[in-house]
Amino acid sequence: MSYLRGAAIVALGFISYSPVSMAAEAIGEAVRIRTEVRGASGPLAVKDPVHRDERILTSKSGLGQFVFRDGTKLAVGWGSSVVIDKFVFDDSNNLQKLSLRATKGTFRWVSGKSKSTAYEILTPAGTIGVRGTAFDFYVGGDGTTALVLLNGAASFCGPGGCKQLTRRCDCVIANRNGNITDTRRVNRRILETLGNEGALPFLSGNQQLSGGFGWVGGGCSLRAALPIPPTQTERFTPEPEKKQAPPQKPPKPNKPEKPPRPDKPEKPPRPEKPEKPPRPEKPEKPREPEKPRQEQDRPREGSRNNG
């Protein structure tokens, strides 16, 4: 009997230290679920709570939208994994710390009403600093991280230093080795650089967000992105800094082509002259009558031979 009582105590102790019970503090809830999104206790549905230290996983077509107690919004796109690492309130019920650890996938963050210093997002390539902000970020399978600013300001710090994002649609890409690009405006070539056309689905339009999640993405759309063949491994090679070329003179505007001259109207053909009537033939002159010949043998009168 004592043996069974001891086993029950051990079992209760194990349950009390299980991840679900340790993460019993609800810090937010799911407001939209598409396909399959899982938490520590299994598949999540709309209005299900999320807890501190809970890992959220999405399927290859999954999408989850969450709102935390301070109003912060987090969208988790397909093939993603993220842990809500810290969520600490002070005695005045103000958020002191909200920390996420994003292992892989694609995400959209919209800050809540807490101070910007309370937020921190950890990725394999570095840390995203929040400045009262909205942004998308992507974490590849090899740790390559891309950050696109949508509103406010943000920073990205890794082994290779820090980059500040202060303009809408600013973008940086970094990897585990400390390589990080200069801040530049996002364009459709970012998907080619990341080697994954599904890297930023909220900007390319491959996944649609609802409510207060979708409005912040306007102006940085990648809907015109060309299809890129999938690759087995994601590679990242920072582009070398290009020397600024001297300003080129603007090309001279082409002279407008002269309009073609209108064709001259063809002259009407001259009317043919009427043929002259043939001249009437002159009548033949009548022949003169032949003079009678004088008879030579006839002697003339008074001739000497007569006699």
C-alpha cells in the first residue's frame, strides 16, 4: 500500500513539472487558425490560450494569429517554430519583458502598448530590437534571417555588428557567421537571395492576414515576385559593396520624327486627242485626149511632087 502511495506521489510530481503545467500562465490567445497550428497540449483553435514557455508549431500550410495581453500581435506563417520565452509583468501590471525565440519560419510582429525596451526577438543569426514597430521577419533552416521594416523603427544586431532600419520597407539579411547586408529597400530579389519563394508570404501575397495584422504590410508588397525554383539548401552570400559610379549625363531626348509628307494627288490623265479624219482623196485629173496623128503619106496640097 505504501508502495502505491509513493508511486502516486511521484506521478503527481512529474505532472506538476510537465511543460504544460509550468506554462500554465496564459499570456494571450489565438484569434485565427488555418490548417494546423500546434501548441504544447496539441492542436490550437480560435480563442485557445497560449502560455509562457510554450512552443508554437505550424504545418507546411499552417497559419496562426495571436494577440498577447498587452495588445502585441504575432502572426506565425507556414512551417514555423517559435517559443514565447519570457512574459513578465511588474506589480503595476505593466509588461517588463516579452521575449521570443524564433527557430525557423516566417512571422509578422506588431508592437502593443508596452515600452519598446520590453520587447526582444531572438533568431539564430542575431537579435531584433523593437522600437514601437511593425515588421516581417524570416528564419531559414540554416539560420539565415531576413528583416523587413513595415512601420516605426527596428535594429538587428549579430556577431557582425548592428544595422538600423528607420525607413518603411528597409531590409537586412544576416547569417550565423556574422555576415550582414547593408540596409536597403526590399524588392523581389530578396526571395532569390534567400533561395525560397515562400520566405515572406505576407508580403508576396501567398498567405493572407486578417484584422489588424494585414494593414501594416502595404507599400512593401512583393506580389510581383517572379517564381524561383526551389533549392535543396538555402545559401546566403552577402553582396559586395559596389563603388558608386560617377553620375552619368542624362541622354539627349530623341528628336521627334517628322510626320511623313502627304502624297501628292496623282494628275488625271490627259484626254486623248480625237483622231483627225482622213483627208479625202483628190480626184484623179482627167486624161487629155490624144492629139490625132498627121498622116505622113498624104501629100500636101501644092506640093512639088504633084504634077
